[in-house]
Amino acid sequence: MKKVILSISAMLFAGAAFAQANTSDVDQLGLLNGALVVQVGEQNVSDVDQIGIANVSIVGQYGDNNDSQILQLGAGNLAVVTQIGSDNDSDIFQGFWVGNQAYVTQFGADNSSDIFQLGNFNTAATTQVGWLNNASTIQVGEGNWASTEQYGIFNNALTFQLGYDNMSSIQQYGAGNFAATAQFGDSHNSTVTQTGFLNGSLVIQSN
């Protein structure tokens, strides 16, 4: 009987040794900042840094080896990240100063999203479903809106907005598509839809 108990204890210890813990780090400096982090799986990493007033971060990681980094500077910024799968990566910077919103949804494996917002009341949303998709959004100014949707594998999208009240939408369905949109000035509107394989698009708008 003693041998059975010892064997069971050894198995439980070995299982615990092989299981890899999740890591969450939240640092808040200021007033009324809020962070919610949910991690289900193994070796997920979430880092939330908030400096200012009433910034909110919500992170949900379900799977293994997902990574989320959020830095918020200012007031009233919102970041929402959902990662389902493995080895997905999301980086969000929101700063100087007010009311920026960033939403990232990743379902699959090895997807990468970067959102950089500098200014006020900018909104960026990235949805990635599949494998090895890459999306980058850079917004400098005020009231800009950008949406990137990728369904498939090896799709790449870049959005750059410098100015005020610009709108950009990129939708990619398939594999190996590339789209880049750059908007300089005010009130531009661009929509790109790619369906299939190895399509390429470049849009530049200025006034």
C-alpha cells in the first residue's frame, strides 16, 4: 500500500513539474486605472502598464505561449486583447493623451499584431483568424479609425494614419496577401478587400 501511495505521489509531482505556469504583471500609477487579466492554459504572458487616469485594459488568453503587452499613458484609454490558440503576439501602445481605443482578437497560431496610438480618440481594431498573419497599425493624430481583418495564413497588413478623422479598412481572405495604407492629412477614406492568394495593394492618400 505504501508503494502505491508513493508511486501516485511521484506521478503527481512529475505532472506539476512539467506544467508551465502563466505569467501576469500589472503596474498602475495614477488614479482609477483598471486591469482584468484571465489566463487559461500554459506559458501565457501578459504585461499591463498604466500611467494616468481611468485607463482600462482587458486581457483574455486561452491556450499556450500567447503574449500580450499593453502600455497606456494618459486618460480614458481602452485596450482589449483576446488570444485563443498558441504563440500569438499582441503589442499595444496608447499615449498622450485621451480616449484611444484598441481591440485585438487572435484565433489560431503565430499571429502578430502591433497597434501604436499617439494622440486622442483614435480607434484601431485587429482580427486575425488563422496562422502566421501579421498586422501593424500606427495612428498619430486625432479621431482616426482603422480596422484590419485577416482570415487565412501568411497575410500582411500595414496601416499608417497621420492627421485627423481618417478611416481605413483592410480585409484579407486567403494566403500571402499584402496590403499597405498610408493616410496623411484629414478625412481620408480607404477600403481594401483581398480574396485569394498573393494579392498586393498600396494606398497613399494626402491633402
